[in-house]
Amino acid sequence: MFNKRSRIKELLGTDRTGYEAVVMGWVRTFRNNQFIALNDGSTNNNLQVVVELGQYDESILKRITTGASLKVTGEVVPSLGKGQKVELKASSLEIIGDSDPEKFPLQPKKHSLEFLREIAHLRFRTNTFGSVFRVRHSLAFAIHQFFNEKGFVYLNTPIITASDAEGAGEMFKVTTLELGTPPKNEDGSIDFKEDFFGRATNLTVSGQLEGELAAMALADVYTFGPTFRAENSNTARHLAEFWMIEPEMAFYDLEDNMMLAEEFIKYIISYALTNNADDLNFLAQRLEEEEKQKPQNERSEMGLIEKLEFVTNNNFERLTYTEAIDILRESNHNKKKKFQYQITEWGVDLQSEHERYLVEKHFKKPVILTNYPKQIKAFYMRQNDDGKTVAAMDILAPGIGEIVGGSQREERLDKLVSRMNEMNISTDELDWYLDTRRFGSCPHAGFGLGFERMVQFVTGMTNIRDVIPFPRFPKNAEF
Ligand code: 4AD
Ligand code: MG
């Protein structure tokens, strides 16, 4: 067997010494022809491997370069150096893969995140991305654990679909037809009957509608899968391909929905705080250094860990859209015309600058906004008695803005159909969806958490492109 090795995290995690261990990993640095800092991805803390002077020929030593992969066997001994309790005294050393130092793009120095994005295939080998992706993993695990503990069923909804769940028309088409010469109908439109599925299809924007079907039998379900939006948003919070968690619950109203969402967010943050302390401390320090580059008034008031603890220990602020509009309209920020989009009237959609003002300046904590005007929300949201608003809820997080979007669903068939007609959404095509309202309909609700926005929030990374391994955004589908 080749891979009988110890994880560096385990070796460094105890004071135990005087035993033999085999480690494999990649060289971060090699000093004085004697000290190798070896990393195997289990932690940012490198294992110091000590090679005795004269133990190896010059020809071997020359191949111990940044990026090379090694197998080292040796004795775990107390370390005299600073920063670690133990180190490995090499008894045998094998170079598994060479790395030409003239060509390896990662040098043992600080690289900008922009540069690292261009070499995303190698950026896993930096401390920052090691930490980000270990935390991302932990959050994914915590999400499944949270729902499993609550008896939810994990549901896989289709990635290729014929429906536009959000009705926003931001879909990537899926087809096997020839681009240049697709078959045409008599009226000149494309004849999708000839296409692979015999109809027009697209990549899913949300698994919600299918989630609702399952919730009408399994009661509590959640999805966790990739979703796709062809919106041309070049921002630090938008991706064309992102992962979303969408729980959907029968016999739930908006209040139940808010309580679950808040508990859920706190649970996964606490999980990371407990299980990723080293990585979060590293990221906190990284963020602190990044913040020092900013002018005083733009720096965050709390450090990363402090912010996460604050969020888990305090209730989210709840208010209606209407109350939020009043706060924004009356704010000095608005009066002094500091918003790019002035708030003048009820009914306008909130821009991220407004969301961030509410959470960062006004309340200084996460906010749940409810009961939005119906004209800025999707067709499936439950209509309130006022005739103007729907039972929507968005959760806004400091530094991010909208992190969750959800609602109580319209369970009354007649109301749903009339709203679909008003919004020009085909009731024929969604007849299967309407069946849920025909047979044993019940109050139900759900929400979607943008996974990358959550990872951003927990890791403190400023750009969403740095929390997914291979980001997809306008004009970029590298790797
Ligand atoms: O608010 P959205 O569009 O809601 C839905 O898709 C509903 N079907 C969810 C539901 O009720 N089941 O998206 C939900 C969340 C947003 O709050 C945001 O966090 C994230 O998904 N999101 C994006 N994340 C990254 N890039 C994008 N382009 C995103 N669009 C939405
Ligand atoms: Mg939304």
C-alpha cells in the first residue's frame, strides 16, 4: 500500500514524541539546506522536517523546492524551534514530484487575490485558500447535519429543467441543436421538438418548485445543489453558477420560516467556530491586515471572530419592507444624496447599498425584512390581505447584503392562478405545480440560502469569486 501516512494536523495536535511517522505533502519552503516546511492540506500549520547536514547529496537537496511533493519517514521529536512543539527528523526522504522553481508560479511570498484567481488551479496551495476551502467543507457538512437532526429529507432536484422557477428569465439554455442551422417551425421559430428533450430546456435557477412537490408528501425537505443564473452582474456577490440550500416545509407560515432560517444560520456558524478555529483565526488575521489598507471610516468595527460570535449570540432584527423604506427615506444618507439610488417612494426594489446601510449602519446586526411589495417578488409568494404585499422574507447580513431569500407560498389555487395570469406565467406549463394546490394543499414555506454568500460571510473574503474553487462569471469559464 502506498498511502500509509499520518496527517500533519494530527502530528502537530499532540506533544507526543519518540515514534516513527510517514508524512507526504508539498514543500512550502526549504531553508539552510536543512529545514523543510511541509504542508499536506490538513492544516495551514506546516510540519518542520529536519534534514541533517550531509545526510543527502547536493543533487537531492536541489530538488527540494517550493511546490515539490515529498514522502518523508522519520522520528517525531520535540522541536527546538519557535512556533511548533514537534518536528520530524528525517530518516528517509523521497521526492515524489519535482517542481521547477523557475516555473512554479507560487513563490513563498504574498500574492494578490486577483493574481491567484488567474491561477485558480494552483491557489489551493496557499494558506488563504486552504483555509477557505476547509471552512467551506465544514459549512456544507454542518448544513446536512442540521437538517438531518431535524428529520428533513435531502432532495436532489433536476439541474436540467424546462421551467423558470423565479420567472426572471435569467436562464442558460441547454440544447443539442446545431447553433447555426437549427430546425425551424413554419413561423421561423426554432423547432425544439427536434431537440434532445423534445422541448426547450435550461439549467435550473432554483430547485424550489420541485422542492414544494416533495414537501407536499415528505413535509420537510431541503435541496443543496448547483443553480445557474445568466444575469450579467459583475459584482463581488454574484456568480453565474452558485450553490443553494433550499428547505421547503409543509405546515409552516412566515414566522416559522424566519425562526428556522435564523436557527439554521446560527447553527452552521457555531459549527465552524467550534471546528475550524485555526482556519478562522488565520482568516481573521488576514482580514485585519486587509482592513488596515482601508481608510479608517471604511474599516469594520468588529474582527471576523467577534462578528461571527456576535451573530450567533444575538437575535436578528425583524422589520417589514415598509418600515425599512421609512428608515431609509428618513436617513441622513438619503437626504444628503449619498445613495446612488435615492429612496423616494414605497415600492422600489432595494439595492445592495440600501441593504448594507440597514445592516451595517442602522441596526449593526443581521436583519430579516418581510412583506415586500408583490410587484418586485416572484409569483409563488403568498399574497397578504392588504392586496399590495406578499409574505416574503429576505435575510440581510453585514458585509454581504441579501444572504437568504424566501417566503410563505401561495397555497390557495385561485389566488395563485390569478397572480400567474397577471404576471404572464403559463399555467399550462406549470400544471404539475398547480396540482399541489388541487390535492391536499396546505400552508407551506421555504427559503434559499446562497452557499457562497454564506462562505463569504464566515471567511470574511471580500469577493465571492474567492470562495468557490472555479468561479463562473461573465466572460470567464476557465478551468
Ligand atoms: O432570492 P433568490 O433568487 O431566491 C430563490 O431562488 C428562491 N427560489 C429561494 C427559495 O425560496 N427556495 O436566491 C436565494 C439566494 C439569495 O438570497 C442569494 O444568497 C443567493 O441565493 N443568490 C446568489 N448567490 C450568488 N450569485 C448569484 N447570482 C445569486 N443569486 C442569488
Ligand atoms: Mg432574492
